[in-house]
Amino acid sequence: MSKTVSVTKESLSFSWLTDQAVGNIIATVREGVKFSLFQRIMKGSPFSLQEWSRFLHLSERSMQRYKAEKKRFDPIHSEKILEITFLYQRGLEVFGDSEKFNSWLNTESIALGGVSPKELMDTTFGINLLNDELTRIEHGVLA
């Protein structure tokens, strides 16, 4: 049986991404994120259940069923949960403040085609675009 990743606010820094950690993340995705882990992630993020439901393309009713049945998310949903979690932690590192980052997430951006960053979090391509934008912000390339 493979180890699953334990996600805490402190452990989400990119500095801990060793080969072993990446292997644990992959194992977690394949096994499926437990709803209890998802609840801890959700509490550490500014996103509501309704927003997570939209990001994961699952109805709120399905999310409630996962909770009631103590189910694991499918790998595709597990991967998205972890991608969003890592994106959020990266944003906190870049902005240095949750209020500033949360404000950025909700503000329409010309660089992102006139939509708010949060609107792009429902696809892997959108998450990758946001990671790229965070890198540009980190390096002061704002055009």
C-alpha cells in the first residue's frame, strides 16, 4: 500500500517537493483524496463548497454524498483538488498576504482576457495559466 500525502498549510511550500513527495502526491491522486482531507483543504482556502463544486464540475449534492458516504474523490477530481491547493499556496507565497491574493483572485485581469483568476480554476489549462501569471508577478513582469 502506498503512502498518501498529508496536506497542511505548512507542508504546501514548493521547497518540500522531493521525488518522494511527488510520488506520494501521485499515489494520493490515484487512490483518491478522502473527503476528510478535502474538508481540511477547503477550510484552509477562501473557496466555498459551491465554488469547489464548480471547480470540480460536481454538483453540490454529489459533494454532500461524498461527505455522507465518506468516499474518496475520483483521480481526476483528486488531481484538480491538489492542483488548486498548490496554486493557492503559490499565490500566498507570491503575494505574501492572503487578503491581497484573495483580492487578486476576484479581480478581472486584462492579462487573463478580462476575467477574474478564480473563473479559470475549473480547468487544468486555466490553473496552469494562473501559475504562469503568478511567476510573472513574482518577477515583476506585469505587462
